[in-house]
Amino acid sequence: MGLLDSLRMTITRITFVRHAATSATRRAAFPLDESIDEKGTRAAQQLARQLGHLDAAWSGPAMCARETARALGIAPTIADELDEWDFGAWRGHTMASIQEADPTSVAAWMQDADAAPHGGESLIHLISRVGRWLDARSEDGHRAVAITHSAVIRAALVYALLAPPAGLWRLDVAPLSRTVLHSDGGRWTVRTVNVAPADLSAADAS
């Protein structure tokens, strides 16, 4: 491919925004389908000014994602592929309580990407569904935002980087942080990860 062809390539840019904090987020619990809290709503409203021009907006179907989109002033298209990781029977419980009650299941879940001891979704399945959604967007040529969950964003990073599934456990994505992926139609590349709202302007200037 020549230089001119490279310059003409259509670039898709997806900004993943983790939903604002909920009571489960603040307790470090496996999430339920719950609302964002008042502090999280105010923080999302402040972030809205920093997102810039968007051609498209997406959201997972969970209440916390949809409410974050509303606080951002966005009317998104709902995508089931952006829904929270299904934690089955562990939903609403803290990792500490599950670890105490059933350490064998926790160890299996964290060591085997095909395991789903909670009766929900395995890590492999999560990465696969997020990857399918990314591949369907790769040639859009849109500057888009996707409001979703920590696990979904980390799965997107693992998929884009061709990293082993266990790499998901080494990534951190805070509430209302921004993670940006680019695609030239052939592959995804990672531009920014876990950028806090206060740092967004500085990141855009780079």
C-alpha cells in the first residue's frame, strides 16, 4: 500500500466509557442491574463536555450503562454484546465473600478461561462476544462512544491486542474512565487505556 492509499484509509475510533459508579461498584461486589448513584451521575454530567464530536453512540442494556448515557446527554443504540459479564449466582456478592464460601470455584474461574462455576458466562465467551461486536464496527469509519462495563472494556483490549485471555486480570478500568481503540478496517490498535475524566483534555492534545 502506498502513502496516498494509507492517507485515504477509513479510520474507526471507538471510545469506551465505563459506566458511572453504583453501590456495587463502591462495595467491590459482582454487579446487579442497578442504578448509578448520585455522585456518579454528577461526574458523568461533567464528563459530557469532554467527549467531543460523535458520529454514533452505543450502550449496553444494563440500567447503569443506560443511565450513564443519559447523564452524558447521549441517546445510544443498545447492543446486547456490550452487556455486563454474566456472573450468574455470584451477582450482588463481594469477591471476599465468594472466596470465603467457595475458594475452589474462584480459583477455577481465574485459572481456566472456559470455566463458569457461577453458572454464568466464561471468560472465553465474554471475549468472543465483545470481539464479534468490534469486528462488526471495524469498517464503520465512525467516531463513536460505547458506554459499558469494566469487564467488557478489558475484553475489548485483550481482543485488540491478541493477548491471552488471562491478560484481562492484569487490566484496570475505573468508573467513567476512557479507553480508545482505532481500526483501519484490518486491525484494532489501542490508543489510550483507563484515562480518568480529569485527564481527558491532556490526552486529546497528545
